[in-house]
Amino acid sequence: MSLPPPPPPAAGDPVTPEDSLGSVTLEDWATGPPLQAQPLLRQEAKGKEEEGEETGVQGAWGKGTAEQRRRGWGEAAEAAAAEEGQVDAGGAAGSASPAGAAGGGREGWRRLLAWLRRRQPQCCPCAAPLPRSAAHCCHGGTKMAALAYNLGKREINHYFSVRSAKVLALVAVLLLAVCHLASRRYRGNDSCEYLLSSGRFLGEKVWQPHSCMMHKYKISEAKNCLVDKHIAFIGDSRIRQLFYSFVKIINPQFKEEGNKHENIPFEDKIASVKVDFLWHPEVNGSMKQCIKVWTEDSVAKPHVIVAGAATWSIKIHNGSNEALSQYKMNITSIAPLLEKLAKTSDVYWVLQDPVYEDLLSENRKMITNEKIDAYNEAAVSILNSSTRNSKSHVKVFSVSKLIAQETIMESLDGLHLPESSRETSAMILMNVYCNKILKPVDGSCCQPRPPLTLIQKLAACFFTLSIVGYLIFYIIHRNAHRKNKPCTDLESGEEKKNIINPPVSPLEIFLQSFCKLGLIMAYFYMCDRANLFMKENKFYTHSTFFIPIIYILVLGVFYNENTKETKVLNREQTDEWKGWMQLVILIYHISGASTFLPVYMHIRVLVAAYLFQTGYGHFSYFWVKGDFGIHRVCQGAFEKIFSLWPLSKCFELKGNVYEWWFRWRLDRYVVFHGMLFAFIYLALQKRQILSEGKGEPLFSSKISNFLLFISVVSFLTYSIWASSCKNKAQCNELHPSVSVVQILAFILIRNIPGYARSVYSSFFAWFGKISLELFICQYHIWLAADTRGILVLIPGNPMLNIIVSTFIFVCVAHEISQITNDLAQIIIPKDNSSLLKRLACIAAFFCGLLILSSIQDKSRH
């Protein structure tokens, strides 16, 4: 016996669930629904069970347990049977169970199928009967598409949840840490060697050493470093070029004049800096005698010695092999003297740069790159073997070769390097010597790892105790849970009792939060202080800024949803606003776009908009809620407590009052602008002047169109002015007064049209909820040297490095947001008396940190 199939669909009609079942026999239904029907029943049941999974809430197939609703049992079968008039108390139970369906339950499944066919499409709100094609489209196409979307979304969220992303980030951090540790053990941990021997060009003139950042020294910094110092350059015309470039860092007005084939002195009496060039174009007895004098105890030795020569030997002896042999003998006799000087002074031997043979004059044609390589190999071999049992103290300056390989084509004579290359080599010398003295923020090369401070040691002990405490608490809790686990009755095969999991105690949440925070702080330390991971300088190009901006804009527009409310600056909209602004600021920081003035001025507006939101939000809350209690104030302060002194001392490089003063002057009015806007908006809302319904413009049509026109013109006018700025200082002076123009223009453009106020980007809003954490974390685990550099987790592949470091960075920021919320619920109670006591304890804690920090600072000085 077969059930008659439904009539065939009309041409162009979508296939409905009933159509997809086809001709179904009672034998097919005897052991349950056929395979064609099972996915439909499960998918539709799941789609309506997102809320109240195990609570017995009305589901897709009626009441009953979740398992019954998933399989299509329960009320659906009862309703079908009731319509047939064939249900009694026992029959309904039998037809609603697997057993009943299997044994003589054919009538139950037949009634269920009949009920399915008679169901009215729930997605069609109209009461009038629809044409068959329209009914099929509504019930079949739309509903099945929605079910497929929800099922796919649920599967993606199951396998790619935030939790699984954080686990993946943790695994990535551990693997990267192990790889970097192994690499440093194998290749060495001295960044000075990398600075002197390896690197690459970023663009045309920006040199990037391998694994570290190079600081560009100013005149005042160079004089401060070299005060009471004597630097000597010994060699040929190429060393003389290096001498001139080095002196120009101290005194840019120093001119290259005088007899080139003689000694050239330089002295800055105010800074007490002395730099000499000694003309010794060949490695011979003359150079040896000059160096030998410095080895005597009674003679003052230079603090830095830079030596090198070879091209004159090649030229004078016409590139003969005898000249190379004599060069080896001479440098062999000089090497012990250099090694002796290197014990008290910094000694650098500069290898010979390649030449551009096509531009060489006829009397220099014998100076070939092949000959230069042979002389360099001889020098390196002899200098490195001058000490038998230890590493040579003479440092080989080989990085100039790499620089010359990229720039020698710009040489005027094929032998001497262009000025930009000489300046780069001179700045490398300055970094090698001065970084360990001045310790610049953006000069990580040649800087030793800073020692642990007392506060960092105490923080490490505290987090370690928290981790141990949580593990102990977890083990005890797990053992107690095993003891209370319900036993299975062997006769009935059922559990004797259902044990409800006890609620999580505040102590467990407290320990777990600090356990996670301790692991995060350890990662902060590895990235920001331990020199485990590499750091590199930034280099700006328009593509590195604008292409990511376009990419996130497309993603933000793609992921959009309807807002829960349509008020001006509703919660979803402000989260969206903070989210896209934070993403733009992050791209601005990592791309180094601050060097491009139009971008800089627009980013200043985004920073001002954050403060505008602060004034608007807090004023609105206090005005509407009337809550001026200490609990609200403490909740706001708790979010920012980890960026305040003295906690910030744990990861502070250089505290400077000027920086705070500069930031305050830039945005000193915008908070009050936000408060004033909130007052005007609430006054208009109270007088019911605004129309904030869904899809309605904020004002009447004429007023709305006029305000939109004014807003667009104001927005574009500010952008044109900001893009035409030529002087950053002058533009910064005007910024505090005019930044509010573009902020207000954006708010009106975003909120006057009803359709714009009714939707928001869920992609941007997600980032907006963790915008504060993203802003703070970027300085420690994404960027380097207070945004001046980039953290390098994967060297040699900038794109992959950005992807991996960004993934870890976002996961950490999201976890810190959750930790902050959990701790705020525990540490900040609503009871004022308890809150005051805890505030007193926190104040005492900070006073203790203050005293310890002061004691340590005094001991250092």
C-alpha cells in the first residue's frame, strides 16, 4: 500500500518539503521517518530551539523534551492524530515514541505525514489562501533557505567559535616561542651582530636591520652620547666618506673640504667630542705603526676605532696576486694589535664595498668585484682566527656591502657610494655604540634585555600563586563532582538521580580570571620586554594603508543587521562607530601613516570622536538614570585601571609629562562638546520634536534634507581642509576647535535617514565592544616601541606575520575584555559600605606599589 504523492509542482515552482518526500510507502515509515524526511524534521526543530533547549519550551514540533522535538515526535504526532479523531491516551503515547512507531506504529507515521501535508506555512502572515506557486515559494523556498542558513551558521559557530580561536592562538604562541628560543640558541642572541651584518631596504632609503629596530639619531642625542669621547677613522677615501657622514650627524654644517689625501680633524668643544680621520690608504707598516702607538699604556686610546682599506692596494699593484699575498701578511701582523685595542675600545673593520665596473675610470679598471671579494675573505678569515680559544673582539662591519649592492648604481664614479648609503652606514655605527648608552625606545638593536623590576617580580609571584590556587581549586572541585556523579541502575538501565551542577563560586571566578590574566601578562612580557620576538621599523606606502581600509569597509557593509532600537546613537550604532574607528586607527598605526599629514589629521578626528562619545555617554546616563553613586564611577574607572600609574610601571619604557600635555591640548574641548550634544538631544527628545520610529526620518522632510545637505558639505569641507594641511603644528592648533564639525556632521548623516538608523554593521560592532582592550594591547603585543615599530613573530614573510600576530592580538584583547567584566562583578559590589572598604584596600595596595617603585628608582640612581 502506498500513500498517494502530492500533485506535481508547477513549472518554476520551488520544491517543497512535501514534494521532496515523493511516494512513501507505509513500510518505509514503519521503522521511523524515511531518510528523505529525517533531515527536514531535525533542521526545522533545531531552528526553533535556540532558546530553551532543555526547558520544555514550545519548539518546532510542540512540547516535550529536546530529543523528542528534534526527532519530530511529541505534539506533532498528537495533533495529527487528534485531527484524525483516532487518538486515545494509550495510542497517542505509542505513536509518539520510537517503540510505538516500530511495532504497529504505521498509523502514527501516516497521521504524522498527513499532518505535515496539511500544515499551513507559518512564514506567510496573510490569512487568505495563496496560489499554489506562492505557497510553495513561501513555505518551501524561503523557509528552507532560512533553515539552511541557520544550520550552516550553527555548524560554523560550533567548529569556529571564539573559544576554539583562543585555543588556536594559545597553541600558536607556544609554538612561536619555542621556535624563537631555538633560533636564538642556534644563531646567537646578539642583535649587534645582525645590525653589523644583515638587513634589507624598505623602499628606497630606509634600511631595516634583521630582527631589530634602528634609531635615527638627532644632533642633541648624538652629542649627548659622544660627550668626552674620541672616535678615529683610519683608511682610504671610502673610510673618509664614512667619516664625513658620521661627523654630519653631530654637525650638519661640516663641509667636505681640504686636501683629501691627509688627516682631517673635527672637534666640538662644547660637547667635548673629537672625531679624527687618519689617511692610511693601504694596510702596511704605516697603518701598523699608527695602531701600535695606541696599544701603549701611556697613550690615550680612542673610544671607537673604524678601520679599513684594500682598493688602493689593488690599484697600485694592478690587481696582482702578489699584492693579495702581501695584504694577507700585513693584516696578519695588525690583527693582534687590533685585538688588544678591542679589549678597551670598540674596534670595527670595514669590509670593502662592491664597485660598479661600468662606471670605473681607466686607471681603476683593475678594481673588480672579484678582487674585492678575495680581499674581504682574507680579512675576515685572519681577523676571526686572531684568537684561538675565544671569539674575536674585533667587529667586522660587513653590512655596508649589502647597502652598496643596492645603491652602487647611483655612484658618480663607480667606486664611491652615494650620500644616502654613506649616511645609512654612519647611522648604523651610531646605533652600535649609542643604543646601549641612551637606550632609545625605537632602537632595539644592541640593547640588552632590561632587568626585571621589583614590581614585575611581585606581579609574577602573584600570578603564579593565582595559577597554583586555581589548579588546586579545580582538582578539588572535579573530585567532588566525580563522587556526586549519578549511578546507573543495572535493572532499569536508568540513572537513579539527576544532579544539578552547583553554581560557580566567586572565588573560582576570581582565581580563574587571574590565572588567565597571568598567562596573558607573560605573553605581554615576552613581546614587550624579553626581546624574545623580533621588532622592525615601519615603512609607509599609500597601499599599505588604503587597501586594508577598503577591505574592512567591504566586510563591515557585508555583515549588517537590523538594530533593536532606532534611537539616535543607539547601543548597536555606537558599538559600530567605535569598532570601525578602532580598526582604522590600528591600520594607521601599523602602516606608519602618521607621516602622511592628511591621514594624520583625519585620525585625530577619530580620537576626538572617542572622547566625544565619552562625554555624550556619561552625561546621558547620569541625566536619564539619575545614578550618581560611587558604584557607577568605580565601574568606569575599573576598565582603565591597568593603564594607570603605578600599574603601568610594570611595562613602562619612558614616562613623560609632555606627552600627556600634548594629548590633552589636542582634544581639550571635545568632551564638553559631547556633553552639550547629549543635553540638546535629550531636550529635543523630551519635547517630542524628534521622530525616532523605524524607517522614519529624524525631522520633517524639508528639515531633514536641509540638515543632510549642510552635514555633507561640512564633512567634505573639513576633509578638504585637512587634506590641504602643510604644517602639522599649525593644523594641531586649529584641531581642538574644528574637529567637532566633522563629528557632528557624521552623526547627522548617520541618524537623520530612518533606514540608516535602523541597520548597523555587526562586524564593526563586535570590534567596538572590545575597542578599549584593542587600543591598550596594540602597544604591547602587536606593535613595538610605543607604536614606532612592528612586532615580528614570523620573520621573512611580512604578510603572514601580520595575519598571525593580528589573530593572536584580537583573541587576547577579547579575553581581557571578558576577564575585566568578570573581575568587575566581583571586585566592585553594589553595596556602598563594602565598596568603600575594597576601595580602601586597593588604595593601600597602590600606595605600597608607589613606595616600592620609589625605592627601586632611588637604588638605580
